[in-house]
Amino acid sequence: MFTDTLSATLQGINALMVHVETDISNGMPMFNIVGSPGSEIREAKDRVRSALKNNGIKIPTARITVNLSPGDLRKDSTSFDLPITIGMLTAMEYIPGKNTEGILFLGEIGLNGEIRAVRGVLPVIMAAAKAGIKECIVPLDNAPEGAVVPDMTVRGAQDLKSVIEYLLTFDDSILPRVNADPDMLFEENSSFIPDFGDVRGQERAKRAAVISAAGFHSLLMTGPPGTGKSMIARRIPGLLPPLTLSESLELTSIYSVAGKMPKGRSLICNRTFQAPHHTITGRALVGGGPVPMPGIISLAHRSVLFLDELPEFGRDAIESLRQPLEEKSIHINRIKYSVEYPADFILICAMNPCPCGYYPDRNRCRCSENEISRYLGKISGPILDRIDLCTELRAVELGEIKGDKKGTGSEQMREMVARARSMQKERFKGTKYRFNADLKADDLGEICRLGKKEDELMENLYRKLELSARSYHRILRVARTIADIEESADISCAHLLEAASYRPDLEYFR
Amino acid sequence: MEADELLQINVPECERPYAFWLVSVPWIGQGAVPALLKAFGSPEEIYKRSDDELRYGKSRKNGIEALLEYRRTHDIFSEYERFLKSGMKLTFVWDMDYPGRLLHIPDPPIALFYYGNLPEKDRLSVAVIGARMCSGYGAKLAGELGSELGKNGVNVISGMAAGIDGISQMAALSSGGASYGVLGSGADICYPESNRTLYERLKENGGIISSYPPGTKAIAGFFPPRNRIVSGLADAVVVLEARARSGTLITVNMALEQGRDIYAAPGRLGDELSAGCNGLIGHGASVYLSPEIFMRDLFEDHADRLSSGKPAIAFEKNYIRTNFDSACDKRHRGYDCEKEREPALDESHLNVYRQLSLYPQSAEEIDEKLRQQKILSPGETGICLILMELCLDDLAIQVSSGQFCRK
């Protein structure tokens, strides 16, 4: 007998519906899975057979064929275990075929029939909702993330026995529906992000952090060890406005596909902070692998990617950031697949100014010119070109650390960011832009129009500071954000001067 | 063998290839060649001796072996021909054009290989030396002194190293003066490579001098002997920045042996890069206060040479009258003249400008200073804006993204 069960496979951070067709007919006893299955799926037949046997169900000695349609799409996931089992049970007429109609199945099965968590449940359920499906049965551990999708009945299953029982009786108490209200989740889950008030001194670096968060500008912090570079970076996610529901669903999808969802959580409701170690490979950073997986930069989507000790990162890893920084997403093409993951993040970098960390304080730094230039030379020019702001931290004196005087707090800084964000939202309504940092050179003249006095100042800056065309544009973009923070429609001389003081192309980097 | 004795040797033109052979290996000890000359009389005589005869005696073995090896493997006449065609020049201690100043130092180099010229006998020469990894403060002093010396026709002698050496030499050239670089490698090798521009310009206006034969690679052991040539070629030695233990101080020791005047630029106590200089002052070196004062002292000390009939530089006495009286007296009158030198700025800019010094500072530090002096501070961001404006007016320099100093 032939049956058709619904499931889905991942494609990037989206999912495609897959029909699991099962046929049991007379002939030489065998069990075949066709339809471009990956090795995980080919192994499924052993898991399915044992799980059924251990639940007291005997597999008929017949020719069993399972087809995953569409057949030309490669599928690698253990999540087909459950739909294949259900397909066989219906084909065996153990469960009436009509009972499984319109229900999507997803899950890995253990040899004892236990149903285990899989990756990418949220994108699958979102795709199912789009395809008009009303009910999904997924592993219990994954149920919360699926439950946020509106108009969808999501049931979490722990073992095969309960799924079968439910499909025979439709008794709600066997597989209770899992509910989640996104609004409630947002309130519950706003987890703790440390406050900028803990950072004493370093007001200039904090100011740079505000500008960075306000205009989505990438930021490079230099300074001796222990001056608070990482401390500042960790607090930047707290300056960004809260995620909207659609941003949150997008980010949750990425986490779900990467298998990084925290247990029991249904949504990623906060801006994330990704700080990979400098030994990370290019592939781990941008994603890829034999089975496509999002990399760290996609996990930092709409959030902060922090690269501490920038010169220590491998050249491959850093160079691979170039495309995502431009396009806000990453395309990964391999022989077996081609996927696109979103990657729209603020790049925050930190580094020591020289191998020992104390340059330009010649009293403490004994690195030779050669050592310093070799150290700085490790940072590739193209990446430095994509950094809008550069700020230097200095060693904080003991008095400041011990003093009770708190620095500017996150609350105050968040307000500045919010002001600049609403200015940008207003300005970019109906354009392709979202933030000042995205502004292309062609549109800068229009959007960052300067008065006569400001134009003269810019000319003066261009000559005196020996700017390149690129850094000229960079100053304009940053100045626009500074003006936005002050809710000023026009860019003033003060804005330009401040922007110029953060320019990263000092002689120091040449 | 003293220089006087060496001078007695009469080496006819036809013996030059033999003499060239004697100085063609870099690691032959300074004493070895004079000892050979003393023993055998002339370069040709030495060349004609057998290996065993030359090996005999106290001469340093490695050097002699290298010399013998060179004799075995090379045809010294064609090597000398080739050298003559290369454009590099060579002077021996017994030659007329050998720098007179070097004749009076212990251990004068037997030969000097050079491009360009040798320092003129009748012009004052000053060695400006200091740390390779210098601070902005040292770099600024080196630039000032170099250009003042260059403007007034005083030769600047130095080692063409990174840092103080190169900066002062470049400044002298840029202000129209001449400068001489003494290398610890062959004169045809530019070391360090980063000073390539300076190297080329020194060939044009001044010279590149080395006691090592062409093709010699720079190794650490070659630098102390070259330092004695740096100080030997100079009438006075100025140390602008040096650590407590540094190569610069080796030069100073040699200069003392040679009887040269030592000047040292004072620095802040606790600054490692000034520790050597401050130590020198403690030991009685003259204090370097400003280019003007230094020039006055220099001309006064060497007044006899300037007036003793040798062609002197005419403007030197005038210099003392005009430049010194006006410029450096002012420096000494103190605060009043500082104010006079201040640019026309408004109150807030002036307040920030006054806090700037040659040592780089951050906006935060300036903010703190203003608060301590009970002056209304425009806040860190405000100070930054003012600093940027000062940069645009050429009154300040942004040395790194957060630090500024006075220009």
C-alpha cells in the first residue's frame, strides 16, 4: 500500500516541504530509501526498524520503498526518522492513512522509540504555516520554538508510543498542545546585559560606542591590556533598541538551524553578542561545512560581532568577512548545496597597539618599529577600510577605579541611540537604506548635504589630514550619525570635526 | 702604530691594489693592518710574503686567514679595477684627502670607502645621535637641531639609523645643509632599508662613509667600531634621547676618548628614553637647551678655528648677534615670551593649547589638567573638537586616534 506523509528539509534558514512517500508491496524483503538522501537518512532505516521492533510492532517481510520528494533535492537530517516511521505505520495500515493527513512530522528517533531534538524546527513550522498546514508533531524539546508561529497547533512528542496512540485516538491529553505567546516571551526573556555605568572613565570610547550603535558603524578600539576594551564591547548590545518580533523570528530561525537554541527557550528575544576566539577558522566564522550550517557571523545577525585581538585572527578568517560586511548576508556555494544566510551585524574590534600593548608610550613599550609595523601589518587593508570609527583607550588611574563616581550609564546612552535611530528611520523611509553606515558614496552628496562653512572645513580637512576619497566619505557618514544623535537636520562643523577625530586612517596604521 | 707613524708610510700609486687587498675583508682587526705594515714596510711587500710569514706574530688569526683566502681566490688587480669602476671612492690614512679629524683619534681606520664626499676640514661638524626607537619628543628635537645645523652650514654626522639619527640627517638635508652617514655595513648597502630615501639624498648632499669593504652585510659587531668614526668626524656630539644602557652611550664613550664635547638634551625624570641623557648631564655633559644656544656655544668654542685664517663660514659671528639675541634670549625670559609666541586664539582654544606639550596626551588628560587649574573645561568631546581645530591650524598633531601633542 502507498501512503504520503508530510515533512520538510532546510534550505538556508528557510525550509521546503518534503513528501515522504512509503510503499509496501510483495517481493524480495528489503528496505530502500530513495530521493537524494544523505548518509544521516540512509542510517534512518536501522533506527526506524529497531524503534518499531522495540515498541512491539513487527515489520512485514515485504519490499519497502521510501521516497523523499522532490527527489532531486539533497536532504541531510535526522529529522526524517519520525515521518518515515509514521509513513511505514500508515502503509502497514497500523494507523489509518486519513489520520495523518495535514499533519507535519519532524524528529529523530532512538532505538527504544524515544524522540529526540533536531535542528531548524522554527523555519520548518514557519514554512508549514505558509503552505497551509495546521498541525505539526515535533520533538518535545523543540516544541517551544515552533509554538510562536501563529495559527499553528504544535504538539511536542517524547516517544513513538504516544505519537501512535495520539494518531489512533486524537486524545489531546496524550500529546498536549504547546502554547507560546511572543509578547509574553519578550517580557520574560529580557535577560541581563551589563550596564555602561560600570565602565569608569573612557568617556570618549563610550561616545564612540554610542555612535557605532546609533548608525551601525563598525568600531575599532585600541589600547593597552586591561583598559576595558572587552568590557565596552560586551555592553554594546544593550545600547541597541530591542528586537522586533520579525527580527526575533529571523534570529531564532538562524539559531534553530544552527542547533544553538537554548533548551526550553522558544525565541531569541535579545541582541546577541558573539565573541569568537582568534583561532577561529574562516569556515566557522562565516558558515559552511559538509552539512550547511550558519557561522558565527550569522549568529551575530542584527547584533554585535566582537573580534578581540584583531591582528591575531587568521588572514583567511578576516578576509572572509569582506563580502558579508558589504552585502549583509553570506552566500555559501559548495558542490552539494548553495545557501544564503543573513549576516547583518555591527563589527566591533579590539587590539593592542603593538605586541606588548603599550605603544605609543615609549617608557613602557620596547617593541621595535619593525615589530610594530609587522603587528599592524597583520590587519588587512580592506578590513580596515570597512571600519568607520577608531578610538583609543588609555590606562585608567586607580582613583577612577576606586571612586564612587559612576560613568555615563546605558540608559542615557540608549536614549541617544534611540534618537538617532528614529531620525534615520524617518529619513530612509522608502529607500533601500536602514542605517547611515550603509550609505553608498553616490547618495552621500544628497543625504549629507553640507553648508558653505562646512564644505570649506571638509576641504580643509581633506588637505590637512591627507584624506583618501574613502575616508572622506567615512567622515561624512559618521558626521551624519553624530548629527542624528543630536537630532540636528544639518551637519555642523562640530559634527564633522568629531567624526574626523575618530578616523581610523592615521599614519599609525600605514 | 700611531696615526703619525702611519702617515710616514709612503705608498706610491702603483701599490694601491695591494693596499686595497689589505682592507678588502671586513673582519680584519683594526690593529692587524698597521702591525703588518710595521713589520713588512709596504703593502706590496706584505702581498709578496708567504702565508706562513704572514701568519707569524700576534695578528688576529681569522682576519689574516681571510686575507690569505682572498689572495688565493681573487686576482687583486682585476678586483681593484672593478672597484674603481663601481663609482665608490676609497681613501687611505696616508692620503691627502683623508679626514684630518680622524688622524687624531686612537685607532684611526686604515681606509674609508665612501660615496659622495668626505666632510670638509674647514667646516664645523656635529654628530647628532640618539635612540632608534625615539619618542615624539626626541623626533621633534632631532628635526629642530638638524634643520638649524643645515641652515647654518654645519655638517651633520650620524649613523643613518632609524629614529634620531635619520630624522636629524633628513632635516639637515631638507634645510639645504650637508650630512654624512657612517654605516656599519658596506657603503653600498643601505641599512636600514627604511632609510633608502635618506641614503640616496646623502650621496647627493654629503656622503655615505664606511670603513668596511663594499658588500659587507650589517652585523651587530660592526656597529661599535663605526661609532668611533661618527664621533671622530665631529667637533661636538649631541645626544638627544638615549636609554640608560644603549649603543648611543658607546658612541659617547668613544667621543670622550677622542676629546669631543658632549651635549645632552635633558628629559623628564622617569622617562626611560631620557635616562641616558640625564645621566650624561649628571656626569658633566653640557646641557642642550635649544638649537640657538647650542650654535652659540659651538661657534664660541671653535672661534679659534674660525678665525685662524682657514676659510671660515662668514655668517657665523653674525649668527651669534642676530639669531641668538633675538630667539634664544626670549626662550630664557620665560613665561612672558611664551605668551608672545602664542598664536592668536580665543579663550577656550588657548586654554587647551596651553595644556599641550611635546609629550602626547589624550583629551581626557587635558580635561583633568584644566579641572585641576580650575579652568572651565568644555568636556572631553569639546576638547576633542578644539584639538582637531588646532590640528587644522597646524598648532597640534594627532599622533594616534586619541593622543595629541603640540606641533
